[in-house]
Amino acid sequence: MRFSTSLLTLACVSALAACTAGPDYQRPDLLAGHQAGLPQQATQATTGKVTADEKAVVQQLLPGLDVQDGWWKAFGSEALNQLIATALSNNADLQATNAALKVAQENALVLRAGLLPSVDASWQPTRQKVADPLASPAASGAGFYTLHTAQVSVSYNLDLAGGLKRQNEAAAAQVDAAGFQVQAARTTLVSNVILAAVQEAGLREQLQIAQAQLLANRQLAELTRQQKALGIASTADVATQEAALAQAEAGLVPVQRALDQQRGQLRVLLGLLPGDTLPAEFTLAQLQLPSQLPLSIPSELLERRPDIRIAEAQLQAANAQIGVAVAARLPNLSLTGTLGSSSLTLANLLKGNSSFWNLGANLTQPVFRGGALLHQQRSAEAQYQQAAAQYRSVLLNAFQNVADTLRALDADSQQWQLNSKAQQATLKALEVTRKQRAAGAIPLQNVLQAQLAEQQASLALLQARLSRYADTVALYAAMGVSMPDKLAATASPVAQQ
């Protein structure tokens, strides 16, 4: 009977130890019953011939093209590659997210230690005096003695309800979230560096156009003054042209300021101080539009976009916390044991007659906590519902972000083609006026006005080119970048060990 009872007790304990409180995580199927397709533009190539200095003739969307780490090399600039490498090494924000990942990993390993037995060793020498009435009359030393105690203590939480396991699941999910934060920070940093380089190149070209416009306006103003002196132009004509000249002069200041600020922002991204030297200046001729662009289907976005993965990791952590709360309401069993030796002298400390030991068990069942444990569980369940709603929101916004970016690319292509036609038309008109001027058929003023028209069209074309670069970068970021092998190897240490 005693053997049967012990066996039954052992079986019950083993069965409880095999249980894990709370629900197991399952990814919500938010795409079921919904059309999560991409806009029509996504199934077509984003076409449009580009100028020779842009190097790429067309941009084509390729479904299933994976965005690997190093995607920025598609912009064809070694100077840009070096700039990004510097930013990835020196950027303070990225270093902070890497440190946050390390914190999450170490915290997870702290919780993992709770699944293992704890062992402590101690040695305690004490000098004591026995009260005089208790001291033996025959003893010498007036009741003084030294006691040496050495022991090893072992304790182990059997985690019957699986609360510790759920805590470790939550910690592992937080590590995943921190890892995806690093991935998001890398993508954001690289995108910002590319955009900074593109904006710098665009501002530098815009400054050149503005300077050419200023020169043309100065010549026009001088011609108008000469015409007034000859009685051909009126005072109003002179005032109008001088106003245009003043406007052209004033237009240089914000462009130069924006260029200086852009260089300063680039220093921040690279982890440099205002007085530090930046690399060589960028021009659009150094860059090319990638000819092949990635296009992920919605199910792939669930795995690639770090914002979605972060939200899902938070959802996993919230799900595990339900198990932690449920386990807190169930019985828990811990075992303790001590093996040691106690002696009046060190020489006798290891002798057999000085040893002692004890074994113990502690089975605890919460009985009354004023409803605190129940409400703690309900709070965890509500937090899961909150995380689920946030996950759905992130998912919807991510899909909309991809759709908006694809539409923007298509609109950029159309806008570029229209602006290109307009610029070509003004360039042709300028060539015609120059020939007419060479033949003496028209005054110089007509040529200068044609130059201004061509320069304004070139400025509009420049803005269209910059939009294509910016939205191309946005598409890479929107599609999600595969996690680098080095970063992937550092994620979820609890799950790996």
C-alpha cells in the first residue's frame, strides 16, 4: 500500500510537471476572408526612360525578389556604400538598439536560470561564548569556543504549473522584439543615409540651376535698364525685371542653407561632430536608380517587415503572461536539501561524525488573496487583447504603406515622363532661339527668357528624379529586409539553448 501511494504521488507530480498553464501561442490569421492583394501597379513594371546619367533605363517590379542585407548596393555608388558602412559602425541610435538587444538577452538568461536547481556553498566560522550558568565547571576557557560549519544547499522549483516556462517564453519573445528593433533601426538608418545623399546631390544641382537663373536675371535686368535709357522699355519694365532679379538672389539663400543642414544631418547619421570632415560631396551622376525592385506578397510581409514582427513578438509575450498569471493560482512544489558538517576544529570538519543533512519539500496552494490572482489573470488576458489589436493595426498600416509606396512609384514614373517631355521642349525652344539670335533675328533678351524657361523645367525634372529615388528607397524599406545572419544568430537565446 505504501509503495502504491508513493507511486501514485510520483505520477501526479510528474503529470503536473508536464503541464504548462495558459494557452499556447497561435498566430492570428488576419488575412483569412480578406483580399490582401496589391494594387494594379504592383503587377506591372514601373517604366519610363531615364537620362543617361541615371544609368537605369526602366524600373521593373519583380514578385518574390528577396531584399537582402546590402540592398543599398543597387544604387551603384561605392562612395555611398562606404558612407553606409561608416553609419552602421558609428551611429549612436543603432548602438543603443544593439545595447537594448543585449539587455533583453541577458534578462532572458536570468529567467532561464530559474528552470535549473540553485546550489549554494557556505563556510561559517563563529566564535561563541556560552552563558556562565550553562558552562560546564570542568571546562576550561570560561565557556568560549569556535564552531566551524560548512554546507552545500540545493533548492529546486519543480514549476508544476509551468509558470516559469511561460516567463521564459515571454522573455524569449521580448528578445525577438529587441532583435527586430535592431533590424528596423538598421533599415531606417540605411534609408536615411541614402536619402541624405540623394537630397544633398539634389540640392547641389538645384543650387547650380538657381545660380544660372540668377545670372540670366542679371543679364535681363541690365538689358532692361539699357532699353529704358534708349526709351524702348518703361520704368515699370525695369522694376519688374529688378524684382525678378531680387527674387532670384533671395532664392539662393534657402537652398544653400538647406544644403548645409543636409550635410549636418549626414554628420549626425555617421556619428560625427559638426567640426568633423565629411566624405566627398555627392552628385546625382554618382547614383543610379535600381532597375529591379522587390515585390513581396502579403504573407511574405508577415515574415520580413520588422514592425510586424515586433508587434507579433509583443503579442507572443502577452500570451505567455496569461500562462504566468494562471500558474500563480495553481499549486507549486519546491524541493530543498542541505549537506554539511559542523565541528569545533577545522581538522575534524570533514570527519563523518561531524556531518549533517536534511531534505524537505514545500507544496504551496494559494487559498485566499482577496481576488488579486484572479484579477491578475484577467489583466493579462486584457493585455493580450490589447496586443492583438495593436498587431492588427500594425499589419493594416504595413499593407497600406506598401500599397501607397507602389502607387507613388507609378505616379513618380508618370510625373518624370511628363516633366522630361516639358524639359526637352524648353531645351529645343532654347536651341531655336539661340540660332535665331545668331542669325540676328531676335534680341538677346529672348534667349535669356528661353534660358530661364529651360532652367525652370530642369528644376521640375530634378524634383521628379528626386521623388523616384526617395520612393525607391521607401519601397525597399516597406518590403522588409531579411535579417543579417550575424543579427539572426543573436536572437532568442532562450529558444536556442
